[in-house]
Amino acid sequence: MAARPDYDAVVVGAGPYGLSTAAHLAGRGLRVGLFGRPFAQWRDGTPDGLLLRSPLRSLELSDPRRRLTLARFAGETGSAIGQPVPRAKFIDYGLWFQRQAVPSADSTHVASVERDPAGFRLRLADGREATGGAVVVAVGSGPFAHRPALYDHLPSSIVSHSSDHGPLDRFGGSRVIVVGGGQSALEFAALLGETGADVHLLARRPIEWARAGQPEDGRAARWFGRHPAAFHQMPQWARDRWSRCARPTAAAWIRDRLDGRVTLHERRSILAIDTNGEVAVATTSDGTTLRADHVILATGYDVRLDRMSVIDASLRAAIRTHHGAPVLSPVCESSVLGIFFAGLAGIGSFGPACRFIAGCRPTARRIAWAIAGVHAARSRGWLSMTWSTSLF
């Protein structure tokens, strides 16, 4: 008989999805291990001054009793929360949520997740190991940053992805090209302009401005964001078609921050780019030549399982994918039973809900329900230690 694992479930990653899922698992009485520095990507990979355009109700993390709300955080900490919510305030809320809901979180980075007779074995960066009956992978968007091949030959001193940046002060007085036409691109352009940088933004399509108060990318995205199960029930061809047709939008309130600070090049793309000394020289689709000290790619994210190096190669090879992304069951479980994905990794199966904080609650509830159900069945002797969700 296999040894009992250290934890009934282990959550890898302590961002909004990881914290919410750990809170729901603990709320069902399970022994939960949460590994990862809380809100690391928000703290290290987003710039000061960033504003979150989603409404307050869509920015709340999820606990089983719905007690750890932004309103309670504001009351207990004496914080005033307006809208749009500043990045710094959202991070403070996330860290407060972690202290309340998952105080036992371990900030150690997980180096790898492997199979084990007890379920799964985690090897930690400090040399320790832990085992879990199930694993929830909630590593955020960091591994999936999309860098078009056109820029592969350029050094990191010249080109970077928007997710690589915290403070942008070092760009003050520099010439910077921002590539992209969504909210992230425009927000970065505005912040760079406010540091005194000479900013050119290139968007290959016309910029689509959201109506005031519109939180997501259009009516369909908002509906699917509220009903991720409906997206999951669509045939694969329909999911693929929706994903191809979805267009990013930008909040209307950012327009005033661009005026006079940022040069917009809509319907323009970079056809060729190289370096001349320490300067990037780009040729655009209208024949213009632009020179810049740095290029920031706000080119979104490409979810591919092979970029998730935290999962052992043999496990990755066993997980079914579609266009590189893991294919998930209605309870967010992969084809390797006992391995679940929460957050952006599930976008191919659950659609736009996985891009937003609002998707935390339905995701966390499904995963916790499935893992708790199997744990209860094992406890009653209905199942062996081999993982199975066949009852669900």
C-alpha cells in the first residue's frame, strides 16, 4: 500500500487563482500545501502606477464563505478603494487575503512536480521535498509570455516582454517602442510617457476603446467570463473560432494619459528590426524607420504546456493538449488524473474567465469539489490510492 502523502492536495503558485483554490480546499477540511511567493508576479512583473480596469466585484479573490472581500479589507486596514483600483492596493489586498485564508503558505519555489507512489512529489528550490495526493498548477501567466520570432535575435537589453517589468523609471528620457494594441500595451505606453520617455506605440489593428465601465473585451467575453462552464460545453471548433475572433479593447479613461505623450501608429506593424550599436532600428509596414533604445512587447500570452518546466517532462508528455494548451475536464483536471490547472492555463477549455480575477471562484469551487469528493471516497474505502474522478 502506498504511503500517505504529506498533503491531500498541493497548490503550486500563490497568485489569485492559487490562493483562492487553496482557500476552498482548506475550507473542505483537506490538508493543503501552498507553495510559491504570494502575488510574486504582481509584485515583480507589473509596473508601479498600473491601474486595474475591472469593477471591484470582479477583482475579489474567493474564499468559501465569501468573507474576504475588498470591502472587508478596506474596513480592517483603513484603506480607501476607488476605481480603477491601483496595482499597489490590489497587491495589498492579495497579501491580506493570504494571511487570512492560507497563513501556512510556503514561499519556496517549486522546482519540479513528478509522479510518486503516494501521488505526486514536489522538489523544492531549497532541496526539500513534499508529496501530495493531487496537484493544482496555478503558475499564472509568466511562463506563457508571447515573444514573436521576429525579435528572437535581439538581446534582452534591447527587447523585453511587458511581463518582465516592474518600475519603469529607468526609461525616463529614452526612446521606447511599445508593440501591441490592447490594454496592457496602452497602459505601458501611458506609464512610459509619464516618466518622460519618447514613446511610439505600434498596433497592427485600429485600437478598440471600451465603453466607460466596460470591464472586459466585449459582450461575449463578459458573458463567457460569468459562465465558463458554457464555454467548456461548446464544441472544440467553436472554442477555437471564438478565440481567433476575440479582440482586445482598452479602457476609455486611458486616452487622456496618452495625449501629448505617446505617438500612436495604428494599422502599423514592424516588418524588420535589427540593432545599430545599442539602438534598435525598426522598419514598419508603411516604410517608416523608427529608432529606439528599447522595445517592449505587449504581445500577450501563448498558453503552451511545454513552457511549464515546473512539471516533469514525463508528466507533460502524458497530458493531452490542443494547440499546445492542456485539455481539461469540467473540474479543471488534465488527462493525467490528479493534475489540475487553474488560471490562464485553462483558457483553451474555459475561455475568457481564465484571463480575469473573476474566474477564481468558479475555478476554485470546481477543483475543491472534485478533490474533496475523491478524498472522501478514499476515506470510505471506495477507492484505492490510485487517483480517480470517474465518480464525477
